[in-house]
Amino acid sequence: MGELPCNGGPEEKPIMTYAHGLQPEAARKGDQPASLVSPRWLALAPIPAVLVLLPVLVMLDIRRDIGPPVLLTFNAAFLALATFMVAYLAARGFIESGLWHYLWLGVGVFTFGVAFLSAGWLVTAIGANESVTLNNVGALLASIFHTWGSIGLRRSSSPVKKPLARGLATAAAVYAAATLLLFLVLTLSSSHLLPPFFVPGQGGAPIRTIVQIATMVLFTASGALLMSVYLRTRREFLYWYAAGLFLIATGLFTSIFVKVLGDPIGWITRATRYFGGSYFVAAMVMAIREARQKQMDFPTMMSRLFPRPAASYQLLVETVPDAVVGLDSESRVLLWNPAAETMFGYRAAEAAGKTLDEVVSPKEAVSFKKDIESTRQSPQTMVRKELTLWKRNGGRMLAEMSLAGKETPGGWVGTAIFRDVTQRRRAEDTISNQARILDSVVEGIVVTDMDLVARYWNRGAESLLGWPAGEVLGKHVTEFFEFSFPGAEDREAVIKQALERGRWSGEVIARRKDGVEACLLASSANINDRDGNAIGILAIYHDITPMKQAEEERAKLLRRLQALAADLQQEKDLLNVIVENTEAHLAYLDPEFRFVWVNSTYARGCGHPAGELIGKHHFDLFPNEENEAIFRNARDTGEAVTFRDKPFVFADQPERGVTYWDWTLAPVKDAAGKVRGLVLSLVDTTERKKTEMLKDEFIGLVSHELRTPLTVAIGSMHTAMMDGVTPEEQKELFVNARESAESLSHILDNLLELSRYQAKRLVLQKRVVDLPALAGQIVEKLRNQANPRPFALHFTADVAPVQADPIRVERVLHNLMDNAIKYSPDGTEIAVFCRKEEDCLLMGVRDHGSGIPRGDQDKLFEPFVRLANPVTTRGVGLGLVVCKRLVEAHGGKIWVESEPGQGSTFCFTLPVHP
């Protein structure tokens, strides 16, 4: 360790003597920094004032010289005192500290003052140019010396002790050299060996301007260096000295514009130098005052303007929070800093001279001596240990000691540094307990510093991610921990955002050491110190991989269920389309026979809206004991029941008469086989049943109608061929056979036409048809029948030929005229008429029969329908049906107009331009 360093001053004592109570009071008190908001800053006010006044004086151009007596008075009053005072005190500072920068500052002020004073006092003797040359060159030399001195101050060199006589001789030699240098400049200028600096009445020469600008820059730089040191140390001396340099630099700037010595601008220049000199004096006064306040002489104060290693060491020892104790080889106390006083309760004077074991630990005497001996044998060894120490009040503390020492000419000297770690140990124990608690939790807990270097890794993190703590601590997490954030493409952006916010939570996809990915629920928060600054990050990880897998399975199951539901919905929609568009009447009933659901066909068929049926009892709406018994049996036995063409009469709709139904009653059973509902399926077969009945009747009629003319024809021809039949009788028999054959042919033609229509094979062969001629041909054929009727044809002049199928139109007219013959009394006239109406021809056949009731008129054009007629009931009821189909095939329509007892008129239309 060597000797304990001392301060630089000759009057200061070594630090180790502080233990004997010789510590100066000022050494314990730090310099109090001055506030920037201070009236001293007003000292710089002359600078802007001069800069504002200068352009005014330049424009006024006043060239009035003020004589030497006034100049000499001001020079002596303001500058001479400052020059020699600062030069003297700077020399003393150099002699005491050995620091050359103080000497350079002193010789700079000396050179500047001597040059300025000499130039002013000798101006009348040596001339204006020589005076200006001496002044400006002296100022340049002064600025150079100040720059060297300021740089030295800024660097804060260590003091070098010099013998007093040698230091004084050096200072005297430097000052003498500066004086000789000025004298040399004056001699060279007087001998005109230097270029002219100044021409009276015209002003300065270019060389003078260059010298002044260089000088101004150097003075300004020197002032700036000193001011920067002032802002760091707040030493008043530095502030006032820097302010003086700034004022002198300002004066040099104004002197550039001087044309006549002693004019107002020249006096501004002198004023700034006077103020600058005053500030130099103020700087020295501040240094002297500070020295008195700190109870030291001025040279010592000058040597302490900047803290140097010795002073820094002293300050460190005095302010360090650890107890610093200086020891000799017998462990006697030589140094006892303020922290030791606070830690152990003994003042320095009380501890001085006592052995360390007497003061702080009676049980450690042997141990201390062994430690000292080990450092003596191995100077590079430092002993570190923890031990229990006693305080003056009897209390104990756990301390950490560091001991080092070195042999010196005066014997072994060591330094022991004690640090109270009692609270730290308690905190470490608490932390250790907390760590054990954290290691017992299943969650992964990780602590990193702000650079994401792992500092703590609990057992939960080891188990969760697979890396032992020993493999990860001290490493950046990205070196071993591969992770990403679901849904975030830029991982670094997420980390940056989390650090800025100080808190984050979300999911992390991490790759374990074995390569398996795990989904973690993570939360992190910044760890802050007492000042609120982030010093680390705490992250907690919880493994949610099983939960995520379960969620994925649930999601897959949900997707399958949704797909199944969609399929079921599709099937339901399809089934609904089917059941809603089927001819079957469908209903679902509960075991009590209440409606649960019905399709629209059922609702229309029963004549009740679906909403009115739901919840109602089936047999309250449609009472039928037989059907109710069938329902009950199906429910109780669970067996389906099927019926074909089962008759039913709607009690609330008697006008419908007897209806016929194909129906099935099917029980719906649950898993236990219990009937939980009945499905009723009904198909209305009323029309089919009636059609079948009509067909049966039609077959009977057709058989009869076909058999009768066929029997007549066969019988007539058979009789005509018998022997003994006269020719007249044969002729009559052949006429009968012909009429029967024509009747049979007519019936067959109607059947064929109807069959073609129903099979959708009816094809019209249209051409031009002359209706009057066609009607006349049909009348002629009908007149040859057994019971002819008189016909009257009425055709208007606007009746023109039409495009139609002549055979089908003839079939329509033939059927209507034949019906008129059948259903009109003998001898009555049948009228056939035709006229044009808009875009069609209307043609009709009017008879004078008994007429047709209105209730029967709608049935005329239905198949297999014959109306009872008191005159005749011949025919199978197909003629009018055929007429309707053929007329509609042409794009026309057919109808009847009739009143009972007034005959009937059958009309139909044919389009003029089909």
C-alpha cells in the first residue's frame, strides 16, 4: 500500500495524524457550490454594453485626443495595482505548489500590464506607432501565456514540491525574461525593424489587426477554459479571472476601430482593460478570502484550486461510507475515518493508539495478528473475511473486512476497510428464503437484467424449459431460449414495447432444450430501484400446453359438431323442402295426441292454419271414435297402422262430403322403446277414388255404348243376309248398320283425342279453314241421321278463314251439333252462328232443349260426366271434354250459356292470328 499520501501544502499534516485529533475542521467540509443565479453574472454586463456603444461611436467618428496626464492617472489607478498584485500572488502559488500553470498566468498578467503601462507612459517619447506596437505585441504574448496556464489548470496536474529558493529563482527569471522580451519589441519597433502597426489619423495596419484578432481569440479561449472549470468547481477565483479575460478580449476587439489615440473608442478599449484588471484583483481577493475561511495561507489555497490525487484521496477517505482504519504492525490504530466513528461509536481520538482488538473485537486479537503477518510475508495479498465486531454501546454486527499493507521505511503500514453487512446478510437470508419459496413453485420464474442476461432461474424454469440454472445464468436469453409471440411477426418490437411499458402479459411459444415446443402463459414486469429506474425484469411462465391441446381438441370437436350440425341442418332443410312440397299430409303428435308439428299440406288439407293446430288435441278438432281408438292402439302397442282409401267426413266441413285417405300412423320410440310420439301421414285419395268410380262407371257406359251400335250393326247385317229379306228391308237394315257404325266411330274418335291429350301427344296440323263451309259439311252429314233436325247457319260478313286444324275444329263442331240433336226436342231448330270479336272468331251452337241448371254447368266439361235428361241419356260424357281440350289447344276457350226451359248455347273462340 505504501505511505499514506499527503496534501500538497507545506503546512498540511499526513492523513494518518487525523487519528490524533489534528484534523483541520475545514477538511471535513466540502466547498459549497455557488448558485448560477447570482448577481456576479452582472459582472459580464459591460461586454454587451461595449458592443452596443461601439457602432454608435464608429458612426460618430470623433477624433479627439485626451492627453497623457489623464491616461497616466487611470493606468496607475486601475491597471498597475492589478498587474503587480496578480503577478506576485501567482508567483507565490507556483513557488508553493510547483505547478507551472500558475506561473504562466502570473507572467501573462505581468506582460500585459507592463506592455500597456509602458505604452501609455512613453507614448510621447517613442511615438504613436511604437506605443501601439509595444501594446499589441505585449497583449499577444500575454494571451499566449494565459492559454498555456489555462490549459494547465484544466488538466489539473499534480503538485511537485520544489525548494523555496529554486522556485523563487525560476519565477524571477521568467518575469525578467518577459520584461526583456518587451524591451526587445520596443527596440525593434523604434529602429523600424518591425512593420508599422499604427498610422495616426488612419488607424491600425493589417498586421496590427491580425495580431489583435489572434490575441482576442486566445484571451477568449483562456477565459472559456477557466469558466468551464468554474462551472465544475464553483471556485470564485476562477469566475472573476475568466470574466477579466473576457473583458480584455472585448477591449481588443474595439481597439481595431481606433484611428486617433485617446479618442472615445480608445477610451472604451482602456475602460475594458481597467475593468479586466479590476476583475483580476477581485479574483485574488476571492482566493484570499477563501483561504482565510478555510484557515490556510494563500499559497496553499492557490495550490488547492483543483483537487489533486492527495486531496482526492483524503476526500475519499473522509467521505467513503465504509470504515477505513490505518494500522501499524501491532494492529494499533493510526487512521480512523468518520465512517469508522459512526460504525463503531468511538471518536478518532479515542481509538488512536489502541489495538484493533481492544476497540472492536476482543476475541479477534490472534486472528488480526495472523492476518497482518500474512500481508507482511506476501505484500500482494489482501485478506478478505467476515467477522463479528463489537460496537461501543455493546451491540454486535457482522462485518466484512478487507486488509492490505506494505512495508515502508517507518515500518509496516496497513489499511483495514470494514463494511457492515448485518443488514445485507439479513437481506440475503430473506432472499435465500424467498429463493427457496420460489424454487418450490411449479411456475417458471426468471430474472434478467435490462440487457436480457439471465440472473435468476428457479427450479420451475428448469423443469418447464429443460435447462439447468448453471447452463443459463450469465447468458443472454436468446442464446438458449428460442421463443416467439403468437400473432406477432416482429419479436424484437414486442420486447421493446414490453420494456418501455414496464409490464407485459401474453402467450409465448417456447422451444424446450429437448426441441419440443411448449405454449406458455407469460407475464413480465420491470424491477425498479429506489429511484424508480429499471434495473431488471421479472418474468413468470406457466405451462398451458395441455390446456392449449385440450382447446385444440375442443376446437376440432366443435368444428366436427358444426359440420355435423351443418349437415343436419342441410338434411333438415332438405327434409323440410320435401315435407313441405309433398302431397302427403304430415303431422307429429305427442302421446296425448296433441299436435306438435304439421306441414303446410296438412294445414291446407284440414282447413286450419298451422299455428292454430299446434298444441291442440287432434280429436277435439276432428272427433272420430273409430280413429281415436286406432290412435290409442298404435300408441299402446307401438305398432304402425296403414289404411287405403279410408273414408272420412269432416264434421266442421260437411260440404266436402265423404273424403278418402291413404294414411299411416307410425309410433316414434325412444331408446328405451317407449312411444314418445306419433307420425301421421295422410294422402288425399278422394279425387283418385272418385275417378276410379267414374272410370268404373265409364267402362260400364262405354261397354254398353260400344256394344249397342256394334250389336245393331252386326244384327242388321246378319239379318240382311238372311234368305227371304226383301231389297227394301235389306236397304233399311244396311242403313241401320251404317248409322251404328258411324256412332261407334264417333265414340272411338273422342276416346282417341282424349287419350292423345292426356299423353301429351296432341299435335295440331294447322292450315287455312273456311268455317262456313266446314259447318255446312257437318250439317249435311248430320241430316242423314235417323232423327234429323233443321239447322240454321248464321255467319256475319266479317268472318274470314282462320289458321286451324280442320279435323279438330270439325270434331268440336260435330260434338256440339250432335249434343244439340241429342238434347233438343224433335222438330226444333238448331242454330249455328259465327261472328268476329276483336282478335278472334266466336262460333256457337244454340238449341231449344230443356236447358242446364247453373249448378250443373261447371260439370259439363269434366270427364265421364253425363247430366240426366228427360229426353235421352245416351252417350258416355266425353264429347264436351274433347271439345274443351281441342279448343284450348288452339288458344281459345269454350263455355255454355243456358237457363232451364230456354235451351242452351255452347260457344267457343278461335284466334284470328294464332
